Amino acid sequence: MDEQYISYETAKLADEKGVDLYTKIIYVETEEHTMTDHHNGNEYTFEYKPPHLHHENFNHSYDKLLCKAYNQTILHKWLREVNNIHVEIHRDEDMWKFELYTIIGGNKHIPTEFKNYSTYEDALEGGLVAGLNLIK
């Protein structure tokens, strides 16, 4: 199984909300560029590449660092332990949903607009976004 990383949009929101955790994975945007092969002198043009996951050890001058990328589990834990917001995922018939709770003074339900998601990971991503949006 692979780790499920948050989407670029969620990563940008996490960055805006002050999430700054250790991760080796980042989002970069690759600019259009031309390279010359020093062995044969041929030039190669590479097209623009929209935001995508990359390992932190990049050093290409044509890759622009956008923000850190976290896996869903670590962001879920950060919301719970740092901001006292718990995202709970439920299966309802053939769809997935999330609910938010504050864990200050016992679990207290936070009113949540319910949406249906086809996968657990999509529901968790929706809950993470909703939780991040509660942070001032």
C-alpha cells in the first residue's frame, strides 16, 4: 500500500494555516525549459508541468518549490493534537462521509455539511479540508 498524500490544494491550505511539519515530499511546478545534452550537443525542450509531488532533494533550477506535501495520516494527527479537531470517517450504505469533532472538554460534534465520497481517502481529504478551514 502506498501512502496517500494530500492534494496540492489541501497542501496550499495547510501551508496558509501554519502547518510546518517534517516531510521529504513537496509539491513543485516545473517550468518549460530547454536542455542541451553535453555529450552530443542535442537540445531537448521540456513542457510545463503543473504542481506535482517530488522528493525534497530536488535541485533543478526549472523546478519551483510550491509547498510541503503531507500524507493524510500526519495531517489528521496534527489537526487532532495541535488544534483539537478530530475527523471521523463513516461508511453509509455504499458511500463514505466525514464528521468533525472538537476534543476540548470531551468530544463535541462540530456541525458539518455532509457530502458523499466514493472512497475512504476522498472522505478523509474532505474532512481535513473542513478541519483546516476551522482554524483562524
